[in-house]
Amino acid sequence: MLHALALGGRIGHRRHPQTGKIVAVDCFTREGFVLADCTTGVFRRLKRRRLIASQGGQPYRISRDGLAAVRPQLDQR
């Protein structure tokens, strides 16, 4: 999932109207496709490790720490 974010993807989220907690996430690639392996558990893990961040209520994107954590893959060099 981090590789898709490093290539320009984003994570859209939906909040519970009363509590304000994030209840659902969707990971979109740069082309607009939805990744199936994006779950709230993975989202929380990435957020806890500060690999993704949101600024000003915008969708979550990869942070500088996240870019440093991503290893290059053969199709992304």
C-alpha cells in the first residue's frame, strides 16, 4: 500500500457523524483505482508509525518518513 501512496496515491476516509472517529478507508492509486487490501487496521498501523499524514482535512498521503521506509521495487525504479 505504501508503494501506491509513494507513486501519488491517497487514502480517503469516512468519519462517524457523532464520535468523529474514522470508520472506513479507501486507498486510491494515482490512476483512480481502489486497492482491495486497504483496511482500517492497516490504516491505523501506518498512521501510528507516522508513515502517512493528513493536512488541513485533506486525504491522507505518504509522509517523508513513509517515503524513507519504502524500498524500491523492480517496476518502480
